[in-house]
Amino acid sequence: MVSRTGLSDAEVDRVFHALADATRRDIVRRTLVDGVTVSALAAAYDMSFAAVQKHVTVLEGAGLVTKEPRGRVRIVRADPEQLDRVRGLLEDFGRLWNARIDRLDTLLASDDEP
């Protein structure tokens, strides 16, 4: 199934898996304003370059970041279009839950009347 945001169920699963990790969320945050090299990202964390590269690969697989080769380095940038789709998905969930709460409020209010 494809949601109104254009994300398939598989894409939604990859996005939530990617964002379930604090390091990956921080990588997205660090790459929102400007691109960052994988080496610079690796220097920011207490883990190996290979471990940071794996995090970037998960984010890239979810479409949350892109890697652009520039000479011998790779520049990682957050993908604002994918982030907008994810934001839209979360807003859809919020509307769904708010509508359910409103219906429950209405149901409970109608039970109070004689």
C-alpha cells in the first residue's frame, strides 16, 4: 500500500527503522543544513569509521540522506523531500489519532446524558 505521502509500507518500515537509532537521527540532524563528509561524521562519534558508514548506509536506504562523491570523499546530505514525506506521514498519524480521540469524547459525552 502507498500512503498519501507517496511512501509504500516497505519505505515506511525502512524510515522508522532508520530513525529508531539515536546516532542515525543525529546524523540526519548534522546533515540538514549542509553536507558533511563521512570522515567528519566518523570523527564526531565514539565508533569506527565502518560503523558510521553502516549508519549512513541505513539512512541512505531509507532515502533520508544522499551520498555524493566528491573526489576521494563522500558528502552526506539529508534529503529534504523525503523528510517532508515523513513529516506528512506523521501528521497523517496525528490526525488519525485526534479523530479517534474526538469520536471517543463524543461517545463518552453521549453516555452521560439521561
